[in-house]
Amino acid sequence: MTTITVDDALDRAGTGTYQRRLMAIFGLVWAADAMQVLAVGFTAASIAATFGLTVPQALQTGTLFFLGSCSAPRVSAGSRTGSAAGAF
């Protein structure tokens, strides 16, 4: 019986169109996330002035954006399909 290292297994598996497509999608999602973080940072002073918050409190809106983007698809998918499948 021969021993195969993780590096050897990855070399044998190779990369194809599917892996390249996944890397492109993940890269775009990563860039979009970075743009959202930058947008919250740039608008923190305006949000603080508009709603009478301190700047650290205004920066917490980024957390709310993140929680909303995590929970909204789960809630709406369950109501569209009429099942609990969207909740997971």
C-alpha cells in the first residue's frame, strides 16, 4: 500500500473549468463584501449626524447589514416555497 500526501492528491486531482469558475465567483463575492465594508466606513459620519449617533455606534450598522444579508434569504426562501427548507 502506498502513502499519498495531501499535496500529491491535489496534484492528481488537478483543476478544471469548474474550479476556475468557483474561484472567480468567490473572488467577486469577496470584492463585493469589501466594497460594503468600505461603504459603511465612508458613510459612518453621515449616518452618525443624521440619526444622532456616535461614530462607533454608526459603524455598528455594518453588523446590521451583515445580519440582514444572512437572515433575509432564509426567511424569504421559506415563505416562497412554503416549507421549512428555506430556514436552513
